[in-house]
Amino acid sequence: DMVDELAALPSKPRIVLCRPVPAFTEAFKIRNSVIVGEIIPAVDAIAVEKRLPVVDAYNELLGLGANFPDGIHPDPGGCKVLAKAVAEAVKSPIVKYE
């Protein structure tokens, strides 16, 4: 619904989806198994259906567990990696569909 609402705006924004970052603990009732088994497939399905690019924040940060002090939220170093991945996707003139 959010994608459709954004796409209907008169400004015609460029929409880029983002896979969630990995969870390195089960703090806050967040489980990596749900991210991998349910959320990422849902994001990917929307991307295919709507022909939207996806930032793969999950794999970009997968090896950076030390940058998640509480196991869920990235620290400034992790945020920098995420920001770089998002910036590259937004700046890219070529839309890549997965």
C-alpha cells in the first residue's frame, strides 16, 4: 500500500525498496529467521511486482555483527555501510530489477 501511495504522488518520486538489516540476537522480539523467511521474500516479491530496485541491506551488513551493539540496531560504522549502499542505489541512473 505504501508503494502505491508514493507512486501516486504528483511529484512522481523514485522508489527504492530496502531489505532489512540482519538480526544478530532475538532482542526486541526480532528474529533473523523471520527476516530471512518472511520479510525479505515479501520485499523481493513487491520489487518484482512493481519493478522497483532493491537495496540489499541484509547482505551488506551480514558480516558486521560487531557493529550491532544490541544485536538489532547498527552503530555508526554499520550505519555508514548502510548509507553508502542506499546512496549508491539512489544515485544509480540504471534501475536494476531482481
